[in-house]
Amino acid sequence: MDCKQLNELTGNPISTYIKTDSGILANNGNYHIDSAYGGFKLVQISNKGCGIVDVTTFGYGTKRQVHESIRSIINVLNNQC
């Protein structure tokens, strides 16, 4: 979907995880798509331990719902710059 563009616009890491000498860490601030129960949602990593925040707030929805939410966020960000 459009997570790469959203991460670039917000200055957040594009990759979800980073490999370090001490192991694999979550990239704080990264937006990505989470899926479960046959649905999808946009989430943002909120700490190095991989805690996430549900950005879309409607729970798990369809791919179309998530795509439209991401496009709306990107449109708002583009209009503010």
C-alpha cells in the first residue's frame, strides 16, 4: 500500500525492523499494515519493543478501507506542506 510514502512524508523509518548486534529492533515511528482476523489496519510502532498504536481506529477493516485512510492522511500532509 502507501506506507512507504507515508513514512517518507513524516520522516519516519521506511523499514519496520532493524538488525543490530544485539538483535532485531522495531523502528520507532514506522507506519505499516497489520493484519489479523481476515482484516487489515494501519499501525505505527510506538517504542523499540514493538508496541503499536492503531492509527485507523476502526479495528481491522478491508484493504480498501485501509488504503483510503492512508491516502487521506497523505493528502492532508501534502496540503499542509
